[in-house]
Amino acid sequence: MAEIVSNLLAPWTFRFRGRTAMILAIVERFVEEPNKGLAPTHIAREAGLPIYDVVKTLRRTPELFVKLPGRGDGITRYRLASSVAARGEEQIVALVQRNARRETWLFYALLLLAGLLVTVVLMVFVPTLL
């Protein structure tokens, strides 16, 4: 229910901005164990991150992490996407930082747009008050 409300209030979310360290810590866990599907609890324990944040990050970044089909034991496992796994560690860091930079530019553009909108509204209504 809370996720539905948050999606209505903010229809977009910044998936990389402010989360690069966490994403890179998760990627590091997958690089250390390249041929295994890892459960979010295992990743969180090894990386020292909150389980909720790990699950949310794994779900929200399908271009980096792929959910594996269940094996019947009820544990959800994830792996690095093949396009990411084929890259080197420096290229993965560059990819995550590039996406975070794009989201930061989008954030600033939205702030500028909101500021300009307020300015236009003020320019329209202030003369009518005088």
C-alpha cells in the first residue's frame, strides 16, 4: 500500500542518484561470486546494508540486476545482467556514475522548471494586485 501511495505522489524515482555507493557495493558482491545467484539477505549481510534497501535497489535497477526464476524453495535470487557481467569493474563504475549524473541533471532541470513556473505565476498575478 505504501509503495502505491509513493508512486502516486512521485511517479518517477531516481534510481541511481544518491545510491551509487550502495549499488556498487551490491555489484561487488556479485563480482566476488560470479557464477552464483545471490539472495538479497546474503547480499545485505555481506555488504552490511539494510535488507529493505537492497531489495528495493535490486528491483528498481533491472538494467543491472536480473531476477532468476524460482527453484521451488521460495528464495528469490538475483544475478548481474549479462551486459553488465561482461564489463570490467571500471566500466561498471563508469556506467553507474553516468546514470547518476544523468539523474542529477534531470533533478536540476525539474527544479529550474518549477522555479520558472513560479516566476511566471508571480509575473502574472503581482501586477493585478497593485
